Amino acid sequence: MKHKIAYRLALTYGLIFILAVAAIDAALVLVYRDNQLKKNENFYFGLSSMFATMVENNIKITNYINYNEGLVGQNNGRVLLLDTEGKVLLDSGSELIGVSLTNQEFRKALESGKPATGYYSFENKGMAMFSYPVHFSGHIKAVVMISVFIQDIYDDINRFAMQIIVISALVVIMVITASIWMGRRLSEPIVRLTTAAEQIYKGKIDTTVEINRTDEIGRLAGTFNRMSGELKKIETGRRRFISDVSHELKTPLSSIKALIEALIASETEDELCKEYLQDINHEIDRLTGLVCSLLTSARLEEVMIKGEPLLLAEEVDCAIRALLPLAAQKHISLENTCDRSVVIHADRNMLKEVLINLIDNSIKYGVQCGTVSIECSHNSFNVVDNGCGISEEDLPNIFDSFYRVDQSRTGENGSGIGLFIVKRIIELHGFAISVSSKPGSGSVFTVTF
Ligand SMILES: Nc1ncnc2c1ncn2[C@@H]1O[C@H](COP(=O)(O)OP(=O)(O)O)[C@@H](O)[C@H]1O
Ligand SMILES: [Mg+2]
């Protein structure tokens, strides 16, 4: 079933509503029934009380009984006057005079001295029996008994009950329909989200859902779409990365192959052979560098940083020591102007990687006899050089993987992964990196922590 929630909701609401409505209906019908019977009872007690008063005052009531029999008789009723033994003294129907009756209402009235009522069914018709004691100087001397059919009252109550049941049934149907509609409104976007998630699972990762709502489901759909957008970006990045890596590996491999083939084909002199082997060696160095960088960047995906308080100036010293031979080749001087007290909370190896990459770039892209200086403050450090600089259009891209500024301008052939790794490490630490540069006059890389 596609809209399970809708039907479950309808069933739950429906059941709760049916129970509530049934309870209310039953209460209403009972109250109505009580009211109707009470009204009827009051009427006949009034009549009985009148007879009783007449009997108490020795007024001859035969005529009245006969007269009132008309009133009672409308309901096929009967009026009797019984003595305390239950013997009928007067009967509006005459046949029972002299007969002894001892029904329940008669006994109740005698025993309690108060009026009593009983309800019966006679020939499938509802009937009521009222008894009313007659007093003579403080003692009960006789009892007035009235019996009437009250089937019309029962019919009226049944009609009332039927009307209420019909109205309630209509309301229940309306409630169930409304809950199905509501449930569908609730589950329909969930069904669509599920379908979209299945699509993504099957590989169509750019699947999105169009749900224009501002509630939680709308927010869920928004997040879902952002997630699928992000997945798409990651997938595109992954593909590009693989193709970049393959390309990067292919270039040195082809030149190694070409050099070796040239060596095989020629009857080489030792000098040329050496030269070729040096080129091959150089290409292999490049390959090794590239593979190392790739390994570092792959490791960064799953690494946990082990942050510790480090004296920044000491870490800079350490990085400078490692790069001195490289700087010496270009007669570049490396300066550490850091405040010795600056402490940075970072992973030592990763910080070293960042410093070496930034200083290495400044040397690589620096001018002969230039300077590279590392300056620190309490919340940032800068790597400043007076090298070739970076043009404005290249600046936003230099942190992308494999991005290199046109090599003919810089004369260097790096892999373009260094700054990508730097950025990743900086992000892992929750730091930020920025760069400002002017072509021809140098660059400043700033890490803020
Ligand atoms: N200090 C710098 N001065 C000039 N250009 C730089 C500097 N640092 C980085 N770049 C430019 O940014 C590019 C990306 O740097 P990076 O990712 O370290 O790659 P790589 O060093 O392998 O070329 C470099 O190719 C270079 O063109
Ligand atoms: Mg680099």
C-alpha cells in the first residue's frame, strides 16, 4: 500500500472518534429518556395526588374517576382505588371491583408511604404503573393506582436515538475522509522522497524532489536536495580527480618510455646515455613526488588530527632547516621573524606539511637571491615572498587540486596538489587560509587560527 500512513491515521482517528461519539450518543439518549419519563411521571403523580386529596376529604370520586378516565384512557389507562389489603374499591373500568391486587408498586407505596413507579411491557408495548398513598389522620388508608401505556414515549426516544446515530455516522464518515486526506497530504511527499532516495541508491545521484512546503517536510526536502547536489559535486570531483591523476601519471610515464626507447634505438655514447638517464631519473622523482602528494591527500580524508600546543617559531625553524638546501640553490634567504612565545594548537606533522608546502612554493616561485620570511602574530602567521606573484584570475583557483599557473611563466613544473593539501589541513583544524598577491612583486599567504 502506497499511503500506509494515511490509512493508519484514518483508522486511528476513526476508531477514537467512533468511541467518543458512541459515548456521547449513549449519554444524550439516556438523559433524553430520563427527562421524558420524569415528565410523564410528574403528570400522573399530579393526577394521583388530586384523587388522593379527594378521597382524604371524603369527596365522592367515582364521577371524577370516570371523568378522568377519559384523560387516562387516551393512553388506554386505568384508575383504581385499593384499600390497604389490596382490594379494589373503585375501578375506572368497573370489572376489577372487589378483586385483590398486590403488585409491587402497591406494596412500595404502602411500605414507604411515598408514591412509586414501575415500568413493564405488556403485549410488546411499554407500560407504566403509578401508585400514590391516601392518608387519613396520619395513616395510610388506601392507594390510588394508575396504569398507562407509554409506548409513544418509547417511540419518541427511539426516534431521537435514530436521528442522533445518523448525524453521528455522517460526522464519523466526514472525520475519516478528512483524516485520509490529511494522511495522504502527509505521506505523499514522503513517498516522493523515498522514490527519490531509491533513485539515488540506484546511481542517479542528481535526483531532486520538488516539494513547495514550509513545514518540517519542506525542510527535509530542501535538505535532501542540497544533499543530492552535494553528492553530485563530490561525484564530479571524484571523476575529475581520477582523470587528473591519470593524466598526471601518464605524462612522466610517456616521457620515461620515450627516453628509454631512444636509448634502445641509438648506439649511444656514454655522455648522451648519462644525460638520458638523468632525465629519466628526474621524471621518476616527479612521479614519486606526485605519488607522495596523492598518498598524503588520500590519507587526509580519514585522518584524525592530534592537536597539541606547539611553539610556532620552533616549527617554522624546523621547516626552514628542511628547505635550506633548496633555497640555497636559488640563493634565497629564509627568515623566521616569529615571536618566540606564540603557541598554536595543531597537529605537529600536519603543521609541518603546511609550512613546508608554503615555504617550498615561495622558494620555487621566488626570484634568484630573493627573500622568504615567516611572520607570526598571536592569531595568524604569514609566509611572505618577493617572487613572481599570482595573477588575479589564477588566485581563486590555486587551492584546487592539480591547479597550476601556466608553467611557461614560472618555469616550474609542480603537481598542483600542494596547496590543495594545505587547504584541507587548514580546514581540518578549523583554521582559515587566504592569499594576497601582485604579479611581479610577490605573494603573502596568511593562515588565521
Ligand atoms: N608563493 C607563490 N608565488 C607564486 N605562485 C604561487 C605561489 N604559491 C603557489 N603558487 C601558484 O599556485 C599553484 C599551485 O600551487 P601548489 O598547489 O603548491 O602546486 P605546485 O607547487 O605543485 O605547483 C602553483 O602552480 C603556482 O603557480
Ligand atoms: Mg607546491
